Amino acid sequence: MSDRGTYQPFTYYQLMETSLRELLVEKGLVTDEQVNAEVAAMRARQPERGARVVAKAWIDDAFRQRLLKNGTAACEELGLEIPALRLVVVENTPQVHNAIVCTLCSCYPRVLLGIPPDWYKSRNYRSRMVREPRAVLAEFGLRIPEAVQIRVHDSTADMRYLVLPMRPQGTEGWDEARLAGIVTRDSMIGVAVPTIG
């Protein structure tokens, strides 16, 4: 390339993904079209799917109980397939604030939240969130009172976490769609809380 400033070598993970994809295609196990369709479907997923789950839990206590007991089954009740993994939903309360991280890589409930943000995958977030969560949350603009316990949950290859944030005061009487509109991706990770106005 003549313009060396625009060249970016593959990262380790990009190289591994490309090598694995080429091998699977070469062996006839998948086609390029199948891989591209799966990638497009994954990129099309948005946090609105998770927001729908949270809003349903806010207005339907029986669903909230089922969600906390078995997140995978509760999501499937809503037609949201959670393939090949266990979804654990952790609930924020006035006494406990939850946050999620994946210390090994970037395991994340993609089926509900879409592609993880770059900061979630960063070594800085992955290492510091477990050691100094209060400081990390403050950097996101979220100041948790000292009296509130912070629990950090580490995702694994076969288990993902989703935070069920507390419903903000002032949303009484709101319907499910309006409630879903205030639930953000970051609040379902635990680095923010839903707000109104």
C-alpha cells in the first residue's frame, strides 16, 4: 500500500476468526453466504430486545419472578431465543447495584443487547471493574452511595448476565413500550441507570 497510514494489520482475534471461517468454508461445513447472514443477523440485534424484557419485568411481577429464576426460559416466553447458553438476570435494589463484565474476553448477552461496545471489550474495563467497580462506575458518571453494595458478575462462555435495573420513580402508569424507551444498553450492563426526562 502506498498510504501506510491507513494500513491496519489484523488483531489476533481477527486473524483467528478469518482463519477459522476459511477453514470451515474449505471443509464444506458452511458457506460464505451462511456466515455472512449470521454476522448480519448478529449486527442487526439491538438493545431494544433487552429493554423489552426489562419493561415486561417492571409491569408484570410474575414474569419478573420467572425472569430472576430462569432468564433463558423467561425470555423464550417472549419469543426471544437464547441459544445454547444460560441467561442469569440479576436485579438492582436499593441495597445492591449489579454490574457485568467478562474478564477473559467479551462474553455478553448479544442476543438481547446486540454487539458489545468497545469499552466493554477493553482490557481496562475488564480488569478494573472487578478490582475497583465504584471508581469505574464513577467514570461512567454513575455514583453509587457507599451504603449500597456493588456486585460484579463475570460472564462465561456458557453463561451470560443481564442487569434488571430498578424502575425509576415517576413512571407509574406508563405502558410497556414507554418504559422500554428509557431502558438503555448501559443500564442492562450496570454502568448506568434508567432515567426520565
